[in-house]
Amino acid sequence: MLRIKRLIHEGHRRPIWQVLIVYLGASYAIVEALDIFTDRWGLPSWLLPGTVLLLLVGLLVVLTAAIVPDTVEETWSADGVTAGPPPARRRRRTVRILLGLMPNPLPAEVLFTLERARVNERLGNRQQAVRAYAYVARAWQNGDSILLPYVEEARAAMLRLAGEPRR
């Protein structure tokens, strides 16, 4: 019973219903237009079932894109790493991840976070600097060898900041 309540709560909290209604409405319009054009222009008969199949596959991708942004944010928050890209950019990044175009955070985001960590360290904002350094270390922990200096810098800075007495 608790699982069902949690599922209903999650369904209301996330934009799944709005996405589903818009996608189904657009899909219906596409199928109706294709039906009209198939009769009018003599298009092949396999085009309509093929379109419906592609729309069903697209439905899975769109629903996943509606669910995953919160999941990605919750995963980062559960790890204690709250620095990173602003919330508005997370949806675009999620779509790229789902399409396989970007399995990791954008390099510019990680480098920006690293620079922000350096600035926070110079300003004496230890907690913000440690969070940003942790984000960099976690984002590129399994990165290519060219990224290792950044990860090592972030780890060294976290150790340095953890060992410093508070001012």
C-alpha cells in the first residue's frame, strides 16, 4: 500500500502527465495527417504502421526524459555533491544522456565548477569550495588520462581544505 501511495505522489510531483498528454496529442495529429496524406498522395501502406511504431519508441524516450532529471538531481544530492550545473540546464543534459550523445557532464560545466571552487577557496568559502572540488573529482573520476590533473588537483584541494584549521 505504501508503494502505491509513493508512486502516486511521484506521479504528481513530476511532469509525467503533462508530457504524456502533449506527446499523445501531437502523435494523434501526426497519425491523422499521415493518414490523409497517404490517401491523397498514394504513399506506401507501410508508412502508417512504421510511424506508429516510431512514435511508441519516442514515447518511451520522452517519458524517460520526464522522469530522469529529478533522478539525476536526487542521485547527486544523495552523494552530498550539490555543486554543478544549474537546474534549468539539467533537462537538456538528460536528453543528451538518453540519446547517448553525452554519457558524462559537459567538460565546460566541470571546468566552470573547478574554477568556481578555486575562487571560493581564495575567498575563504571552504564549504562551497569543497563541494565544488568534490563535484569535479566525482564527475571525472573515471575520465581519460588528460583529465587526471584536474581530478588530482580537486582531490588535493579537498585534502588541503579538510586539514586547514577554520579561520
